[in-house]
Amino acid sequence: MPHPTSGKAEVLPLFPLGTVLVPGMRLSLHVFEPRYRQLVADLLNAEGPGAPEFGVVALRQGWEVGELGDVYDVGTSARVTDVLPHPDGRCDLAAVGERRFVIDSLDTGAKPYLVAEVRWLTEPAGEIGSGLATSVRRALDIHLRTLTALNADLAEFTDLPVSADPRALSYAVAMLPSLPMLDRQALLGVADTAARLKAGRAVLRRETELLRQLRAVPITAATFRRSRGTS
């Protein structure tokens, strides 16, 4: 099904990662590769109002990108909130996820880093039935309590939004590092809030039951990145 979009295509620099960024999610990166150091420099030197923005897309596999098929076509823009430069050219970058987009085309030659033409995805509410958001919050609470019972490190869960807004709740589920990346990517691409809430509730119930049966906590992508470093 085609993604509902609004407006004309825009050019956006891309930062592929081994995880999924969703609207409202905070992102911290330690930037050391020359191409991404150049991306940050170009962002900071760009003219225009507001904080600089780049796109984050999840890698389908591996750590390199040569073709559009190497990354998922739906990603999220990241608004830079802080940059801490280091004397050797590296930097620590903080950003927050803002708007979803779908990639129209990918340019691997114009810059050392990826550049894409993207279209912004709309955010329709859909038909949010009575009690849907409440049932999702309940499923989320049960999932977190199950993780706690298994002595999981919940430090990565502290930034989950507590808003009662259904859209924010739907994306809070997609932020969970305990969920498989494929599920988080699928939730990011769901067309409307109501459908995302229903899909998120199903994923939460499935993963909570798996936790109870296996009595083990999965290693999250963030844990793996800490052992490997970021780009």
C-alpha cells in the first residue's frame, strides 16, 4: 500500500543506523567516521532558520549502504539539539526524532555520506475506538513489569513518553529497545495512529509472553552499539 504523503519531495542527508528512530525519540551519537563528521559539519554550516535536520534510516543488514535496498524506505528526521566537538574532529551529537518520511531516491555519489529525496508522511489519527489507548498502556505496563521481574536493565526505557496522547503512545511502543527491530520498523511505517496502536498492542502481548516463557531478556541494539561504538 502506498504511503500517504504531503508536499513535494525534499533533499535530506541520511545517517543509516542499526536501529529505528521514531518521532519523539531522543538520539545520541558519537560521530567519528570522516563521512559523518562531514555530514555534521555541513549541517552546522548550512544556512536557514531553525536547528539543522538530517534523516535516520535503519539498515536492513550489515553496516554499509550502496543501494536503496540496503536501508528501509521509511525513516524519521532528527532535529539536532546539541553538538559537543572534540579536539581530534570527533563529536557527540544529540538530536530528537521529529517527522516520518519515505525515500523516493537515494544518491550515493553527491556527498561522502548518503543523500536522499524524501516525501514527508502524514499523521492521520484513524478510528481510535473507545478503550484502545487504555489497553495499549496496560499492555505496555505489563511488558515493563515483566522485564523488571527478569532483572532487566531499564535504563534505556527511562525516556519513554508518559503522555496520554494516543499518537505519542503509539510511538512510545515503537521506541521500546526490548522489541525486535523488525517490529519497531513495521510500527514506524504504519499509516495511522489507530492502526499503530493495535499493531503495537499485539507485539507487546506477543513479546511479553515470550519473556515469560523464555525467562530471558534479549540483548538490545543499543547494548550492541555500546560494545561496537557508533559512526
